[in-house]
Amino acid sequence: MAAQNAELSRRIFEDVWNRKNLSAIDDLISADYVHHDANSPAASGIDGYKQFVNYYMNAFPDADFTIDDAFTDGQNEVIRWTVVGTHEGELAGIPRTGRRFSVTGITIARIANGKITESWNNWDALGLMQQLGVVSEAKGRAA
């Protein structure tokens, strides 16, 4: 079961995000899926996840994820990842900058009945905005 769960998580990154195969979502995401990510639009269900992917793929069509580390407890798969790409389309009102970026993140995916039912995502959204040039880097540090 752990190997099957790891395969589901790997396929989200490889098939959906890297190969841009949105039809794979039908096989990987449950109908009652819930997405938790304070830095992204809300997403639920299969169609919601497809909209979520399209949102980012429109902004970063060449986005490429690397799985840096993965482990499971049998029900939850934890993935540490890096994504690189180019800002080629509008993102949250920010017009195309043409800038390259590289950010890291962690996703915890809950898996039941052979599908991803829920995920929690934490990633470097501030670093992305800094790399796109829309937020300046801090000049000093808090004491």
C-alpha cells in the first residue's frame, strides 16, 4: 500500500504538473478532494484541482517539478519538492515578467481508496514574488 501511495504522489508531479496531462487528474484525485494552500486559490474536487493546475500552468507553462524527498506513514505521503520555470502569463493580477524562478515547497497528501483526498501545501510564495520582481527583498533583519 505504501508503494501505491508513493506512486500516486509521484504521478501528480510527473504526469500532471511536468507532462501537463490534466486527464491524469481523473485517476489520481478523489471527487471529494480538498486542497489546503493559503497562497493559492481554493480548490475542491476533481474539477477544482484541474482549475488550480490551469491557474499555475497559464502563468508558468514551462514549470518543472523535482521531487527532492518523499516518505509515507501509510495514509499520508509527504513530498519535498522544487519547481523551476518562467513567468509567462498573468498570476493574481501580476502581468507576465518573463523572469525565471526556483522555489521549494512541501506537500502532505492524504490518500484513501487509491486516490488523493486532501492535501496541505507550504511553499516559498514570498521567494517567488521576490524572484518575479514584484516584492523587494528585505534590507535588514528583525531584531
